[in-house]
Amino acid sequence: MRILGWLLSKMLLVRFAMILFGIIIFVLTLDLVTYADKILTIKEGMFDAIGTYMFMRAPELIGRFMIIAVLLATLLTLSDVSRHSELVAIWNAGVSQLRIVMLLLPMTISLGIVHFLIIDQAAPWAAPVLHNWAIGDYSEKKLKISGDDPLWMQSGRDILRAGRGNTDATHLEDVIIFKRDKQGILTEQIMAKQADLIRGRWVLKHAVIYYRSDQPPNRVASLVYSGTMRPAITGARSGDPEEMSIVALSYFIKNAGFGIRPKHVYTTWLNKRIASFFSVTLMILIAVPLAHRFRRGGGLGVLFMIGVAAGFAYFIFDGIALTMGELGMLPPWLAAWAPIVAFTAASGTLMVRQETL
């Protein structure tokens, strides 16, 4: 059994590497052709610029296409084995579908860990640099990590927005503090030219206080604000949860999203990030029962077509559920886990039915 598991894992890994490499090179080539003028301005020297761009862009692309590459590689592996009638011998030897999945489990766990580290660590690390380069899709959401990007903070129910801030967020400019009551209704708005953190308290300069009532604005040269403001993490100040690590997502959840987005958006993405670890195993669970259906080597084209269709159905379902979670239409845990649970249940049901017939 160990030899069988090792052979299947080796075949799958070779095909997975080739498919993923082909997809990444294809996408990067399109980027190089489309945005060549901007890419060449990254560094002096054509090869340095191209190499730097490909290196920084790769984590996001690998995280995006790795799951579909696993599915395609599994289908190709099982199709190849079935074409040579080796799959029939495996089934006739008493190796169940669940056993095949278990034999591939060490490989799927390893790939799941790699996928998780890429989307949780590598991609968030590269995202600020790509935003700063503003090439392609990143030009629409450029993030300036030099300290000139808008900074959001929260203290209790109060929300603070600063137009600019230093790296440590101890000196802020163009400050607006939104003071809210228990229902979240705005009661006061404080606008100040600048704010400095001195001995744990914010000193606002040239502040103007606006009230919800009909009282006239109050202008003061200096004002002390004693609230404890916690800054959004540098590199995540845009509030884009897809480009945050679990640590950053937890920080935003703890601080109610810093007023950038609702808390449930970050909770949904936190659950989604954890659930993504199991996506690799799910692709195996989708492919193995289908291979059993076409175990005698016939209809391999149909096998591949149905497998790809099932995979894309999962991605569509996953995208819809994630969107509904971001909109608050589904609980965060349900939005993140429902696609995996549903397709695992469907694959398991098909597997049990085929084994008992």
C-alpha cells in the first residue's frame, strides 16, 4: 500500500507542478506583454525588473490557481491510470475509494499547508509592494505604504481617520474623530490639523468640534483626547481582507474593522482562510469517485469534463457564499464552511453508494 500511495502521489505531484507552472507562466507572460512599459520602470535593467515583478506577483497567482491545479492534476493522474487498466486492478485488489484518498492524504496535507502559507503569509507580504507599483489591477487600489495613506483607528465607540501619519502612528495630520453613542449614532465630530501622541494621550492642534445639536462649532487651539487609539496595521490600512494574514484579520476583528468595513467581513475572511486548508483534500474527494465511475478506461473525456465542471461549480458556490457572508446575509462561519461541507458530503455520498452497489 505504501508503494501504491507513493506512486500515485508522485504522479500527481509531477502533473500538479507542470500545470501550475504553465498557468503561472501564461498569466505572467500576459502581464509582461500588457504592462511592459510599467514593469520596466521598477528597476534598472530589463531582466532585473522582469524578475522582480514575477517574484512578487507569483504568490498571489499561486494562491489563486493552486486549488484548480490540484483538481486538474488529480483528474489527469486517474485518467492516465485508468487508460492503462491499472485502476481496475487497484479496485479489484480490494482497495476502496476511501483507501485511495487516505493514501494521498499525506500529500494533500502538505499541499494544504503550502497553500495556506502562501495565501496567509507570502501574498499579504507582497501585496503592499504590488499596490505601490500600481500595475494592472493594483493600479485601481494603490496603497502607499510610505505613511501617506489614510489611517483608521478605534477607541471604544469612537472612530478616528487621519489623512497622513508617520510609521509609528504617533503623529497624525488631517485628523477627524467621530464620537458615537451606544446605538452608533454620531454625536460629535472633531476635526484637527494634527495630532501627537504624548504620554499616552492625543494632543489635537487647531481643532474644530461639531455637535449633533444646533450648537455652533467650537474652535480650540489645543485639545487633549484621552481615548486609546489603536492603529490599523501598516500594509493593511486599506482594509482589504483578501490581502491580510490571519493575525491582521484578528486585529481588525478585535477593533471592529476600524470603521473601514463591518466586523463580519473580516470574520468571514478569517473563517475562509482556515477553511482554505481543506480545499486541496476536497479536490481529491471530488475526483476519486468520478474515476471509479469510469474505472474501465472508457469515457475518459467525459470524466475530465465532469470533474472540471464539478470543480468550477464548487468555486462558483464558494464565491457566492463568500459574497453573501461579506454582505451579512449569511453567518461568517456558514459562508466560509458551507461549500466545503456540501461538496464533501456529496462526494462522500457518491463514494459510499458506489462502494455498496
